[in-house]
Amino acid sequence: MGSNRGKNDGAPKARPTIDEAVASLIQKQESLTLRMAELDKPIVAALPGPAAGAGLSIALAADLRIMADDTFVTTAFRRIGLSGDYGSSWFLTRLVGPAVAKELLMTGRRITSEECLKLGIVNRIVPFDDLATEARGLALELANGPRAALRYMKRNVNRAVLGSLRESLAIEAEGMVRSVRTADHKEAVRAFMEKREPRFGP
């Protein structure tokens, strides 16, 4: 009797069902932009050139964004008949409000660096030649800062977007009590008393 082994080798795989495709995309999104948003360290994104579609979504998942002054971003999805993914609607709505988010998503128009700054999509715009230095400087400033306090700040703002004032007050209270007990806070108090810059630890 001959073997059937390898009979289907090279045959095209069956197209995934809608449910399978949705589950796969959810997993990919959660492993990238959700992970970025929930990471307990601040993330700085540098945009040296155009950011479009999912690339823009990934940039929006960062905590701070610096953009070259001669470039642009675009949601882009409508141009290829797609609705958007990787948190594009969630991040945009929280940055610019629902009306502007709908316009940017539904038109897919280019958004200049100046408009990005005005809308709050980016924190700073700088000349292209200065972008790497500026982004690195900001990242180092955060990395050398009071890490526990920065972690709680990120968590506080993320919670403020989603929760009530009562929930925000509770989460802020917990962060304050915990950060008061850190070595970074003690060093900051000493530095203030000694009229010097604090030297925060790793």
C-alpha cells in the first residue's frame, strides 16, 4: 500500500473564517498597541517621516510623540477601503475628541506637523535634523526620572480617560502613598533641601 504522507503538501490553506481572522487580529493588536498602552514605563515615539494607517496607530499608542516639522500623518484606512485597527479610533478619540477623530478617519486627509501639534496628536515638532537628538533627550530625561512616580502618572492618566472622578481619586491616592515611600521621593526631598538636582536611582 502506498503512503498518503505528503499528499497535501503545498496545497493552499483554507481561508480562515471571519471569527478566526478577528481572533487573530485581536491577538496581534493586544500584543502591540495594548501592551504599549499598559506598559508601566513611558514610551517616546519619534516620527521622522509620514506615519499612515497602522503605523500611525502604533505611534498614537506611545505616551509622547515628537515629529519632524516637514512631514505629515494620515489615518489612510479609507483610501484602501478599510475601517482601521490597532486602536486608531480609541487613541484618536481621546486625543482630539470624537468629531475630529471621525473627520480624520473618514477623510483620510494628510495632517501636517503644525496641525498635529495644534490638535494634540504630537507633543513637539522639531527640524528633521534635530529629531533624533530631541527624542533621545526626552527619553533620557524620563529614564533618569523618578521611575515609580512616572509609572503611577501614566497609570493615573490612562485611568482618567476611562473612569470616573471617584475612580481617578482612588487610583491617585494609591500612587501617591506608594511613591511617598520610594527612594526616589526621599532623594528628591534631600536634593530640594540641598538646593541641587535630584539623582534618581535605577
